[in-house]
Amino acid sequence: MSTQENIRNAAQATFKNHLEFLSSGQIEKWVDLFDENGILEFPYGPADFPKLVKGKKELYEYMKNFPKHFLVSFENLHFHATESPNLVIAEFTSNGKAISTGKPYNQQYISVVTTDDQGMILKYVDFWNPMVALEAINAPLSNFVNE
């Protein structure tokens, strides 16, 4: 296997682990997938939601409440071909519910992720529909982060 293939495999394995750790509530392991200065960006998040989270401490503080709010599985993962082995472009869906309301949380995602050569996440740009989350938890999304 070539170096390029090894790098691509590491990047895609990290992405798969990201989905597994989130769906199983393993937030510390999820944070460990990121570089020390890793970035999580939300270009389409609502006004009361962070647009960017940087560094492991902020990532943990941002995501620690996910398992309290959502019970989900991630499905239909499809990786798009990219020229750079460090770039992952993935489409996937979530199938689940908001714990507080029991309402469905069925989301479609497109993620653009840049990793280093070992598969550590340097930047994760998360494209999702915040309206799906708002309807599921029936509360401002800032509650997700600030609890």
C-alpha cells in the first residue's frame, strides 16, 4: 500500500471512529481524535450557536452534553473521492431521537474534514440542518451547549 493510501485510510478510519464515539457517548475518545488545536466549524449554525470551537478543552465543553440530548445511530456513510488523502468529504444520516422530548432526530450531514498524516483531525466543517435539532429538542440550541 502506498503512503497516500495509508494516509487516506487513516483519515477515513478517524471519521468512522468519530461517528462511533459520538453515537456511543464516548466524548473523551471523540475529543482525542482531534489535534490539540483542532477546529470544529458550523457554517450554518443558528445565531445562538457557536460558529467555531477550537482546541480539545473547548471541543469537550461543546460536545459533553450530546449524549444527554440525543440517542442516535449514524448510517448511510458515503465517502467522496478527493485528490488529497488528508481530506475527507462524507455524507451520512442520523437516525435517532431527542431524549428530553422523544421527538425524532433524523438528520442529513455533509462533513468536510482535514487530517494530518496520522489521521488526527485538524479541521472539521460540519454541514447540518439546525432546524432538525431545534424541532427535536424543542428548545434553543444554546441549551445544548450551555447546560
